[in-house]
Amino acid sequence: MEQRGLGRLRLPGLLALLAALGVLVVQAALGRRRAQTPRISASRNQNLWPLPVTVRTTPRLLYLSPGNFFFGHSPTSKAGPSCAVLQEAFRRKMELQKLEVSVIMDPECDSFPSITSDESCEYLCHGNRLFTKLLVTDSRARSLETFSQLIYQHSSGTFTANESNIVDSPRFPHRGILIDTSRHFLPIKTILKTLDAMAFNKFNVLHWHIVDDQSFPYQSITFPELSNKGSYSLSHVYTPNDVRTVIEYARFRGIRVLPEFDSPGHTASWGKGQKDVLTPCYHSREPSGTFGPINPILNSTYSFLSKLFKEISTVFPDKFIHLGGDEVDFHCWYETLLTTPLHPFLKPLALEVGVEVVLDMISAMKKTSIVWQEVFDDEGKLTPGTVVQVWKKRNFHMKLRKITAAGFPVIISAPWYLDLISYGEDWTGYYLVEPLNFAGTPEQKQLVIGGEACIWGEYVDATNLTPRLWPRASAVGERLWSHQDVTDLEDAYRRLIRHRCRMVGRGIAAQPLLPGYCEHEGRM
Amino acid sequence: MAGSTLRFSLLLAAAFAGRATALWPWPQYIQTSELRYTIFPHSFQFQYHLSSAAQVGCSVLDEAFQRYRDLLFGSAAFRFPHPIEKRHTSEKNSLVVLVVTPGCDQFPSLGSVENYTLTINDEQCLLLSETVWGALRGLETFSQLIWRSPEGTFYVNKTDIEDFPRFPHRGLLLDTSRHYLPLSSILDTLDVMAYNKFNVFHWHLVDDSSFPYESFTFPDLTKKGSYNPATHIYTAQDVKEVIEYARLRGIRVLAEFDTPGHTLSWGPGVPGLLTPCYSGSHPSGTFGPVNPALNNTYEFMSTFFLEISTVFPDFYLHLGGDEVDFTCWKSNPDIQAFMKKKGFGDDFKKLESFYIQTLLDIVSAYGKGYVVWQEVFDNKVKVRPDTIIQVWREEIPVKYVKEMALVTSAGFRALLSAPWYLNHITYGPDWKEIYLVEPLAFEGSPEQKALVIGGEACMWGEYVDSTNLVPRLWPRAGAVAERLWSNKMVSNLDFAFKRLAHFRCELLRRGVQAQPLSVGYCDMEFEQT
């Protein structure tokens, strides 16, 4: 193992000088620990969210001095000061004497996080008042978040942590937040703020529903007219630089950016900048002047889609592309097809042909497609490996059973539409959902790769996104990260209240769970 | 078209909700035209008319002029120099304000006249009002009449407005007990209230959860009853600041100290004030409402409300009186003995009445009027005939519409809040329901209807603090504001939607984090700080 050099990383100064202090090296290769039940010692830590797989803490207190604390790379670590992901993460947690970090797997410092990224970690927090520590992790900075949550401040102002040993790994590899930037444009700052909050909750996928009927804010290099004509205004646009900023900001937080370009429905805004891409609707055999979904019977449609998705597959580095496919209104297609004798397709066929072509396109680009459940329901021919996202709440467990029985991986969002608000403590409902509560084989259950909390934008923009999302989405965050048996509401309340105040302290305007207060109240 | 003038009838108005007429709330009478005047920000001024009763030195208007200048032009005011001497009839360089009745240093009251007329034509640009409070309302309207072309030029159209509120009490309730609201949140809310022509800030200061009001006679109340006596309190200075900030915007501060229920936070600071609850023959260690059987209680209340009557200048105090839970009273042997002594039998409503009547007598003696929640009326407490009853229960004991009829037929003045609990949220455009409420839609004589003095939008704090207050409040509370200000006939949803959507974008422009009504966008979106 390469010696990473001596020195120490002093914060807030960025000089990375690694100190080779005596540290205990744990050489445990940590796989995913789905089977392990959570073990928490008697002095249960009230501060952690989501709850790790095992937490052992002792009453012994360790003190940190903010002036001297620093993060260092362990001599045995595979990642060193050149690992930008970690260096940046160290800087973000600068309020904390020394935490030594050792990455034992491929550190993936310069690559993008992926669905197979190992997010497991184990760390020991022990020592004298000297506060030496060791951390074993991948470079995704999840464990740094956990570490930061262990630190609390005494009323005297001293930063303290209990001696502890934590082993942790996520239950599901896909833990997402969906944002919708079409119904309302979200300024870049709002998206970046959301990524910060996601990292605080160990979410690792930003599902970016970037375009829809209402507006097309994505500025395409190949088809600039799409946003020129289809955005709300020329200032309501994501430039290629904006998109890069989001992707890089996300990468530094171990978050993947999953772009969704929903078609063939939900595409009214596409029609403004791309001629003939939408189906002209007919009324009594005359064009009615309105337009329906993407026109599936023109070759030009497919050459357009091919070029567009080629660009998207380059711009967004993630292995997955979300193709949408939900809520297609067949009415317009029917009318058109009936009046177009040259194309006597019937509905399922038209869709099937369309979907098949697009899925093949994506496969050829070496990407994996994700689609909404209708594509599966409509019995389009799905390429094996296509991920199906379940969003309809009614009987969703049944749907999970069917889709996994057919061998497709699934993402669940049906019970987690956070834009549907109601009075009171609705987070408990999100919290108590058990994703694998359907009849199926262990292999079927393995096909559930995770879930997403969705905050659709019909009534949400930068003014109300943050308080509406947090801490309600935190409930989903713990459900997707922690062990299945972590369902004690009272315990969750205690931890979530603290977690919410912590978010507020970090500048996230997370709304209250019930009457009470935080030491530092939020200022909008 | 006769001249270039369009005459709006209220019902026709929807057809002409153009840029120049996107007013919120909608005025009682408006006549506007497409003829427009250019406004040059650098030279534009608000001026007092020579014969105005208010002149330079009138704090209410001097400060309002400054606020509206900033709101209208911001930094643009000095960007485009324009030679002063060039004057055309197509330009307006001032709004002249004429106030008839003197008085700039008093507080607004329930009887304040808020009428104004606004005349913008070739000859003049005049705001005429009876009082400074009317002038404030007119300035807000004027600020909403000014619009900007895509090139950045400011315009105002030829307009005649005669306006006055439908109801004199147009309130907004904030709850600073369930969650503490930083002073800045309260002050910001007062600004937005003024934009909506609200004129009463109902401050539900204390409740079970915490006691943030710092009392100088009983400092232990906050020391022991606040969430944090260093950070989560309102000092005397804070309260003064709120009252003055509100006054400058023509807003009354109606302070509520709710008793005998909703008082758990009072207990730690005033030993013996709350009723000890019993479990069998022993005190359970928990406490119930204020103890109505002790003389000490009334001595305390007497001293406490003397302070409150002095600190809050408004004629009215809100004394609460809602949701008194009788179980603790029932369990306590001393209370039982007191009931017997007074001959109340098993009727705890009589005990409640006894307490409230005694309290009302105390407050009356300080020369104050009072507002109470509907239970005080429902429980047949004997109250002064000039008491204001606030109706808040939607269904029980009767539908609120019926309750309004009952309260007014008993000759009391009524305030409506039941359909306007804005802390209750649902998915979608719920402002429509809020908007379509008709406060006088109950069976009753014209005299009864005249007893309805207005209503209040309530933002209770169980799930609300400074993180989510603003988007939850605005523009939903705007729907209540228009219902209470505008003519009853102004109830077309499409017309309202267009104006309210425009108004919410204007709020964003003014820095208010008002949430969207539907899909769409504003030229200036809210930017995270």
C-alpha cells in the first residue's frame, strides 16, 4: 500500500499535510450488510439520521477543539490529498480536531458515483482527549456526514463526541429525490441547496425531471430552439454550464444526477421549438389546431430523438437515463391514426413501436433506461434490465410483485409523493412504508433497487420547495438507508426533531414536526 | 369608445384585467383607460398638497413615501437622468397627497376611516383621503397601478378610483407560542399585510407551549415559561417595535392573552396559578387551566392585565376563552368545594363563566374593550354588550354560518375566522375556497349583518415557524384580504386568479417568498440566500 506522505490537513486552511499518527487500521472489507439487524448500545445515540446498521457508543467523552481539529488521510488509505471528493468534503465539515480517513476500496475520487458504488463504512471513534480516529470508507463522504452528526456542543460550547464504533451501509443503492423544473423553474441555487440537504440525509440520486408540458428549460446544444421557444423565458433556462455545475456539485456529495426527458406524453413544450415533433390532433377529420404526444409515425421524430438523446447521454454521465413514458393520452393518436389511412396503426402497436425504438437507441448508447410504470403496463416490449419506476399509489405492492416477477428492477415512489400535502404529521406515513412488503421470492425483492421521494412542481417553486421537502423527505431517507426493523416512531421522532434542527442550523429551512423550538431558528 | 375611457362595472371588470388593472384587493370603484403617463423615477416625488392637514413631519406618511419610492423604483430611481425642465402632459412627476383630517401620531383604531380617492388624469395626480390611514391604502393602490414596459420605462394609466373597505376589521393571526417567530418574521409579515390592506395584527402571544412575552411585572413568566429565556422571547423593546412598525403601516396590534385554558406555560412562572389535577385523592403532578377558585388568581390577573393594558395601546384586548378542558377542574377537590360554595352544581360552564366575568370586569376597569373566542358566547358567559365574539369553529356546536347568525342576533359584534384557518393545508389551489367565503351569508336582519365587523386569517403555529410561515401565508391570506376589503360582488374566480397570480409575482419582486398558485413563472423568481 502506498504511503501517502506525511503532513496534516489543517482546517480551515486547505494545506494537506498528513500526520502519521498512531492509528488503528481496520482492514475489514465491508460489503452490503442487508442481513444485519441494527445493534445499538444502551447509551443510544439520539443524534443520528438515518440510523446506521450498528452503533456502539460508550459514555466516554472525546473533545474536539475547533481550532486544531483536522481531517487526515490514513497512511494506508487508497485515497490521498489529491482526492478532490474527500478534500472538498473535509472542507465542508470544517467545524469539527482530527479524523483520519482510510479508504480501502477503489476510492473513485475522480469518477462519478454509480449504482454499484460501495457506500459502506465503519469507523471507530476512540482515543484519549487527543481524539484520534480512524475511518474506513469509500470516498463518498457518507461516513463524514455520520461523523458530523456524532459531534454535539456542550452548553459550555465544547464540541464533544462519545467514543463510538459504527458500521454502516445502505439498505438500498438507489435513494432519490425527484425535482420538477418544468412546472416551475428552480434557480440553480435552489437545486444546489437541495443537493446539500440530500447529502445530510444520505440520498444519492437527484432525479431531475427537467422538462414537461409547461416548459423546456434545458438548453440543448443540438436543438437550441427547444429552450429558446419552449422555456418560460430566456432567463428560465439551464445552460450547459448550469447543468455541469449541478452534476459536479452532486458528484462531490456522492450524488448521481439522473436526467429525465419524459416522452411521448408530457411534451407540449417540445413542440414550440421543434417542428412536427408532436402529433396534430384531429377533430371530425380536421386538424383541431391542438397537439398531442410525440408523433410516433414519422421517421423525422426518431432521427430527432436519436440526436437529442445522444446529446443527453454525453451531457449526463450517469449510466441511467429516465425516459418517462407516463400518462400518455391516446385520444389524439387515435383520431389522427384513424384519419391517416397510410398509417393504420392501432394504439398499442404505435406505442410499442415507439418505445422499442427509443429503448434500442438508449441501449446503443450503452446506457440503461428507466421508465414509469405505464410502459410496463402497456406491455411495450421492454429491453431486459430496463428499470421500472412505480408511481401509482393504488395497489403498488401488487405492481411491485408483477414487475419483479417479470424480472425487471424497480424503483418505488408511489407512497412518497411529497407534493401531496396535508395538515399535520404526515411524515410518519412515509416513514412506515415497507418497500419489500409484497409477496415474492428473495430474487424478486433483490430487484427493488430503491425508491424516490418526489416533489412535483405544480404548486412548488423556489419559495416553498425547501420547507415542503425537509424534513418530510428525511423520513424516506431513513427508510431507504436504515435496516428494515428501524420503525420505532417514538425513537424516530426524537432523532428527527434533532436532525431537523441540525438542518436548520446548516441553513436548510426545514419545517417543524410539531410544537417546539431549535436553539438556532431558521431565517428565511 | 367614448374618449379613451373604459368604464368598468364590477362584473365586466374581468374582461379588462390588463396590466394596468391588476390590483389586489380590487377597489370599490375604478375607471381606467389606455391613456398612459410616463414616470421618471429620478424626478418622481410624493408631495403634500398645500391644503393637506398632514405635512412634512408626518411620520406615517413621510416614511410611507420613502417605502413606496424604494418599492417602486428601487435602485432604478437614479439610473436614468432626465432633464427636469422637459414637462409634458404625458408625464407625471409627482403624486400629490391631500389628507383632510389632521392626526399623524395617533394609533389606528376600529373606527378609523380608510377611504381614499385616486385621480390620475391630464390635470392632476392626486390622492385624497379623510385620514392618514386612508392615504396609506391609497399609496398601496397607487404602487400597484404603476407598471413597467419590457424596455424598463415606468407608466401609470389614466385612472379614477374611489375606494373604501367593506369591513373595518381585517386581521391576520400569528401564533408565537407553539413556535417562536423571530422579530424579523413578524415585521416582514406586517409589510405584506399592508400590501394586502390588512389592518389588524392579532398577536396570539402565549399559549400552552411557551410564554415568550417578557412581562416586567412578572419576569418569571418568561424566565420559566419561554422555550429559551435568552433567545426565544419578546422584550418590551421588541413589542414596542412591533407596535410602532404596525402603526406606521396603519395596522392595529390586537394582543391575545388566552385564559383560562391554553395556559400551561404560565404555570412555572406563577406558582399556584394553574389548577393541580388529581388522580383519585392525590395530585397527579399535572396541571390544568387557571385556578378560578383562588383570590390570588384574580389578584395576579389584575396586576398582569394592568401591564398589558398599558403596553398595548389598542382599545381592544383579546382575552381568549377557548377550549377550556373541564376534566382537571372536575378532579380537584378544592374546585369541587368552590363549586358547592358558589352553588354551581355540576355545571363547570358556570365556573368558567365566573372566571371570565371576573376577568372581564378587571379589564373593563382599565378602560379596555375585549374580543373573545366563541366559546365564551356559547357557554353563555355574561359579557358586556360591546364585546366582540370571534367565530372560529367550523362545525361544532353549529356550522359557523349559523353561529354568525346566533352571535349577531344576540346583539354582539362578530369576527369570522372559521373558514380561514390557513395553517390547514391541502393539495392544490385551496385559495379558491378561502376566497369564495361570504361572511354575511347567514340568515339575519340588516342590523345583524351590520354587526359583522370583519374577519381574520389565522396561521396557528403547531406546524409553522419561520422556515415555512411566509410561503404558507402568502398569497393564500391575500384571498381573505380581498374578501374583507372588496365589494361582495367581486367573486369571479378567473378574474381573481389573474390578479392574484400577478400580485404574487409583485410580492416576489418585493422580496416576499410567496408561493405559486399554479404552474407558470414570474419574471423575478425567488432567489435563495
